[in-house]
Amino acid sequence: MKTLYRLPCTAVLLSLAAASHAQHLPTAAPAARPTQIVYLDANRHRLPSEAGAVERQETAYRDSLSGTKRTYFLPSGKLKSFMPLASVRKSLRHGTVSEYYENGQLRYQATFQAGKVVGDLLTYYPDGTLKRREHHLPDQPLAGECFGPDGQPVAYFPYEQMPVYSEGAGDKAAVVRAVMLNTRYPVDALKQRVYGIVKVSFVVGADGRVQDIKPNDIKPGEVPKGIARAYESLQDAAVSAVRQLKPFAPGRQDGEPVAVSFTVPVTFRIQ
């Protein structure tokens, strides 16, 4: 903070001091954005109001970039998670992240620096028994151990496990191959020689089934009016191809099945 010195009380000196001070006033910090509130259903879909919601998320900005996200159970209103973010827009975790069971027991805790875990990652059963301890150090192999509900050691398994497609090698390339095998080129797009890549997002639910299939949005002016309908046909064909995917082995978080979002590119090419 700038120190203000007391000057002799003459009109000239007071005038000069005021002018000097005015030139060096600190620039006001950008005003923080208002708190954002989002309601989510059991499938983590956004809802327009609290009706039917099982979670409420409150994102509070510290400044124009960073902030904190708090999630609450509904209807109890008890804290489910606390997440400090270096960048709200990028969901870049920075600081100690904590998650809780609805009974108030700590479920998960880890410290992040620029989105990466540093030090210990700990998880617990609902009664407080330690379930997992992982130690993360830069440029060193992950060290971890897991425990059963009785506190006895069990075989280690990764905290996060991606869904595995039941057909093929199981990796994302296998998913893309399966989608391309299911893809049929729309006749109207062929006639107009419309081609390109359509990105399709979907969710593999906790039961392994594909749901919430959506093509990428078309930005205004991105597709010429003359071929807009043909491009929509490509989108419809891409969605249809994804819809034909067989169930996955679901993704898991700390051993529990969870829903996981995917995006796959569907390529339409005219030979």
C-alpha cells in the first residue's frame, strides 16, 4: 500500500499532492463474476430449476479466472464436494479437493497443482475406513495401496478406469472402427458431394450402455445454406452409427461404476 505523507498546509502544495496522487492510483481489479448455480439430475444433466435435481453446483469466482466449485446433495443440502480452480473455464484444479458422503464422512481428498495430483490421494469407505492411499511425486512411478472394507490390504487397482468397448481391442480406436463400420453415407450428401468430419459426443452410463448421443453444433455461417440440409444428413448418419454401438464394460472410479463422456470423429469421404 502506498504511504501518504503529510504536507505543509498551503494551497499550492495541497494541489500538487492531489495531482500526484491521482496519477498513481492503482488500477481497480476486474470485478469478480456472480456466483453461478447449476442443478443436475441423477445422470448429471442440467435442469432449469431445482425440481427433480439431486445435486446443486455453485461456482464462485475469486476473480475473472479462478474460483471454487461447491456441490451439494439434494434435498439434504449437505456438502458433497469442494474444488478450488485456477481456471474455472478449463476446470483446472489447483489446491486441496475434498469429496464427502452424504453422512458427512470424507470420501476423497487430494491436493492438485495446475491440474495434477501432488502428494497423497486418499479415499475412504462410508464408515471412515481407509480404502486407498496413493503417493504422487513428479517423475516417479505411482506408489499405491488399496484396502477392503475390513481394513485389510487388497490387490491394487487404478483410481480411474476408462470404459472398455466389448467389441475389439477395447481402446478408443476400436470404438472409432466400430462406428465407421456402422456408418452409411447419406444419398443426398453424396449427390451434392458434401463430405467432412462430424464429431459426436455421447455418454457411456454406469451400466455400460451408450446414451445422450449428440452431434457437434453448427456455428452460424459455418456451413453454406445450399448444403446445410446435406450436412445435417451427415450428422444424422453419424448419430445413427454411434447409436448402434454395443454396451461397454463401464468406466470405474475407485472401483465403482460411473458414467463417462466420449467424443468420436465420424469421417465422411468421397473416393
